[in-house]
Amino acid sequence: MSEFVFKKKYGQNFLSDKNLLNAIADDAGITKDTEVLEIGAGAGSLTSVLDEKAKKVVSFEIDKDLQDKLESLGLKNTKFVFGDFMDFDMADVEKMFKSKFKVVANLPYYITTPIIMKLFKSKKLESLTIMVQKEVAERICAQTGEKDYGSLSVLAKFYGESKITRIVKRQMFFPQPNVDSAILHIDIDRKKFDGVDDEEFLKFVQNCFAMKRKTLLNNLGKIYQKEEIKNKLDEKTLAKRAEALSLEEFVELYKKCNTK
Ligand code: SAM
């Protein structure tokens, strides 16, 4: 490990503070019955804590230069998988767990949102306790009408209940990043809306926010015929911006736009 060269392209900002690592596991509510998925083992500091507390840990790491170090830790309950997490089919990841699993990870910054979106698709996901850039955590937790409210806030509400459990200063990482972080906890509680397909709804919400300052008429006009949506929706709604709509209002809008 002494000659290890940190790779910025992989978002390698490692943690070593034992109190903080324990706090992350506590925020996740890990017990001896819990199965855990970690993305980004790094040098294994968080993995080691999880290994002690959980029933089972599956930990992905893209950087093969870390393989010897990780395998030398001799962790009893952990299976390391070396490769890009994004290349794995979620169905294959699910097969690595007997029951529901919790995600606990200090996520690489450059790929936080794609990882979260991929995880949301799993029906076996119970919760996420993840270290992310503070601004991303704030966006996810933002409420309707707030400055940070965007498609990610709506989708997070669609899939569960989010809260920031603690703010983590940049000085806690090595090498030190240029931003502060936060631990975000999301309890998965899929909202059941009849006739709403997750994937299609996701695209719809992203389209509504495509140009944040524009009205829904402008944004929806890019994916539907303007005349068609004018027939389906009232003027007042079309003059609103996406940031003014709650999750329930998005669902209603989605349904109206997609009925024949
Ligand atoms: N868990 C360690 C810690 O807290 O010290 C490391 C966290 S570091 C922020 C993120 C880790 O994710 C790095 O080790 C990096 O190599 C790894 N990583 C980056 N992209 C990845 C990907 N697509 N799949 C799997 N691991 C990835």
C-alpha cells in the first residue's frame, strides 16, 4: 500500500477515522442479520468495520491495484468483486444476496447519481447509507419549491424517505477533496402508483426539469406535440415550472400526458 498511487479518475478519497466509520455503520442500522453491498472498497477501512458488524458483505472495487491489499485483510464475511459496478447487471448483483440488502458506501463522486439510479431499480434494496458530496445530498433531500429541488429530489421521494444524518468535512478524507460531504440515509419505501412504470416516469420527470427556468409547456413540448398536451392539461398547470410540483402532482401529470 505504501507505493499506492491514488487515482483521481476513480474518485479515490479514503477514510480512516474509526469513529466516523462506526458512525456510518450505525446510521445504516447494521446487525448480524444484515447483508451489505458496498461500492468502492478502497483500502477496505469501511469494509473492515462492516465485516465485523454484518452477516455478509459484498464489496465492489474497480481498481485492481487494491486487490492484494484488500485480500490480505483476511475479512471473514466479505466477498470482494473486482470490476466496474456499472458493468454488472443488477439481477446478477441481487443473486449474491439471500434476502434484502442494505447499501453502505463512501461513493466515488464522479459517478454518484448513476450508481444511485441503478440501485433504485433493485426490488431487494432495503436502504442506502452513502457518503456523497454535500450538495448532492441536499438536492436529494430538497422539498418542492426549494432552490435545490430537481429530478433527483422527486425520484428519491418516489423510491423512499431521505435524510442527511451527518455532514463530513473534507479534512476527514485522504487525499482531501475540494468539497465537503454528507452521509445520506434513504429508507426504501416504493410508492405504489397504479399504471406508473418506474423507468418511463423517471424519463418523464427528467424531461420536465430539462430546462429548469422554462414552463412545463416548453419542456413537455419537446417530447409531446404541443397541441396534444394543451388538450390534456389546463393552462394554469402548463404555465408552472417543474420545481413547483410535488411527487403526487408529477404522477398525476404523467398519467394525464400518457392517456390516449
Ligand atoms: N470505501 C473506501 C473508503 O471509504 O476509504 C474508498 C472510498 S472512495 C471515495 C471510492 C472507491 O470507489 C475507490 O476505491 C474507487 O477506486 C472505487 N470506484 C470508483 N468507481 C468505481 C466503480 N465504477 N465500480 C467499483 N468501484 C469504483
